[in-house]
Amino acid sequence: MKLLSKESIIFYSILGAFAGFVVAPFIRSLIDYSFTIEILITTAVILPLYYFAKKFFLILKTKYFA
């Protein structure tokens, strides 16, 4: 997937909105640490989310839309 393609921009925009408005607040509500530690833990969850979502999207794209 090219970084600046139309599909890539739409995909990362939707994934970023989901991560920013759903995943991150949920994770931060579960833990009660300092702000810095909360950001590190949240980042440690969201970055793999991007990786696996991209792999899943590419599998779907090649299997069903090729």
C-alpha cells in the first residue's frame, strides 16, 4: 500500500479516529498512573493495532478485491 495513495489516507484516517476516540480513552480509563506512563502504555497498544490492521486490510484487499 503506497503511503500517500487515496486508500492509504482513508484507511489511516479511519483507524486514527478509532484509536484516538475509542481505544485510547478506554485504555486510559482502566489505568491510574501518571500521564507519561499512561501515554507509553497506550502507545504500546495502539502501534501494534496499526500494524495488524494494515496486514488484515492487505489480506482482505488481495483476497476479495483483486
